Amino acid sequence: MYKLLQQIRFCLLVTLVLATQACNTSESEPIIEKTDPIITWSNSSDIVNWTALSETQLNATANVPGTFTYTPQLGKALNIGDNQQLTVEFTPNDATKYNTVSKTVTINIKPHTETVTDIDGNVYNTVKLGNQIWITENLKTTKLNDGTPLVEYKHFNPNRSTFPWFSNTTPQTLFQWVPAIDLNNLYPDELPFDFFGAYYNHFAIQTGKLPINGWRIPTQQDFLELEKFLVNQQHTSNEATVLKSTIGWAASQGNGTDLYGFEVRPAGSTTNTGSPDFQAAIARFATATLSTTNTTRKIASISNNGKITFEDLNVSFGVSIRLIKE
């Protein structure tokens, strides 16, 4: 009898354990199979080279909440080429239900081909850098945009000018050609007379009529915006280098890479008496930004490889001009 009771007790125990295991199995968490979110994103419309990528191009959407990470990133600008890839990685907020997924589309980057013509008939190429469009040569006009001739100043003989380059008592709207000289025998061919463009004096700039219609003399803020674009392109502390021409600069300053076709040539500037100075060593561009006393003008200067610098230059100096589109 005792053995029988022991056997019954053992059978009941085994039955209880099996029942408990079955119960625990049925109550365990179900396995959830994650799914891929649906990303909606189409190939982008064509844009011109060096246009910063914006939400117009980087505009993917998903059917669930989450975070988009783009490559190239917002603000990056691309050079010419068709079928360039834009990629997005989407990370869903609910990682327990959805996988991280990616999608790639393409975009065509076309060359910027706009040209502009001044009142003398000089044709300038232009470049689009971010949201700005600049002419890629120094201004060469010998007239205001209403047709009024500027007076040519000549610092060298023959026919050296007898009137001053700058005079508050007898102000004149003057220009002079930057001497087309190859100081260091750096250029393979003879330079045309207008290769470096012209210097303009304060009174010519102050007419407000030097720019081609629809264009203007940039402010300091415009140059800072250009600098910001270059920083976004990973050229921090190297902004001047990528704008400078690849030939013509003195060895002490170094040639640039002209990465964007801006081609800053070392035209120098004039002294307060109109004498050309610092050729092959610096490029100085007028801005529309004057001091409160109107005695100095903010100048954007490019010389050594590195950053764009800004000077407060006396208005009696003559400088080059690059126009920006309004």
C-alpha cells in the first residue's frame, strides 16, 4: 500500500510540473516580426552646379514617425554631373516594430551658363555659389550704366594724367586699367590690356551707377555669406585658396585652386595718389559698406592662402569690383 501511494504521489507531481510548464509556455511574450517602413522619395529635378542642396531636393517622407539622415547633407553643393546619388537613412522612432531603412535617388547637376553684358559690351561669365550669383571677372566698364563716360586716369607716361586720382575739392568719377604686366613671368602668353579689369575711385563707386542693371556692388555681408557657403563646403580657413586663380600669384602668397571658377587674380590696388601697388600679391574688392564718417570703405581682401580678410581702407584708394546679382 505504501508503494502504491508513493507511485500515485509521483504521478501527480509529474502531472503538475507538466501542466505548469505548458501554462508558462502559453503565457510567454509573442515574438513580433519587425517590418520595413515605406519611404517615399523621387528623383530630384535638375539644378545647376554649386547650388546648395535644400529641402526641395532632400524631401523624403515615411509612413511612420522617425528621423531622416541625408548623404550628402543639407547645404552641401555638388559639381557638374548627371545621375549623382542622394541617399537617405530613415530611423523609425519605434524600433521594436520597424527596421531602419535607406533609399537612394538621383539628381542631375548642370553647368551654370548665365552671362551678363555691361554697357561697353564686355561679356562676363557668372558662377552660382549657394544662393548667390557673382560675375567671375573684375569689372571693366568705362561708363556708368546710364551711358555717362568715366574719365580715364593714367598714372604712367606717355600722357600721364595731370589731375589727382582723389580730390574732395575737385571730385571726378575715374577709372584706370590695372597694368597688364606679368611681374614674375608667370603667364605663358601676352596678357590683354584688360586682363585684370579696372580700378575705380571712390566717386565713381558712389554714383551707384557702375553696376550692370540687375546687379550691384556687394556689401560686407555678401562676402560673409560667400565665406559661409565655403565653410559649409568644408573649406574652413581655406576660403581664399579655393577662390584664387591657379596662376599669377607671387610665390610668397601662393597660387589658389580656383575650385569654383571664381578666379580671383592678383590685381592689387592703388595708393591714395593713384599709383598701382601690390600687384601679384593681393586682390582688393570694393564693398558698398562705408564707415559712418565716409572716410573708409570696407574692403574684401584676398592674398595669402587661407581666409578672406576685411580691411577698412581709406576711400582715396582705388580698388577692383566684383558684382553680385540682385
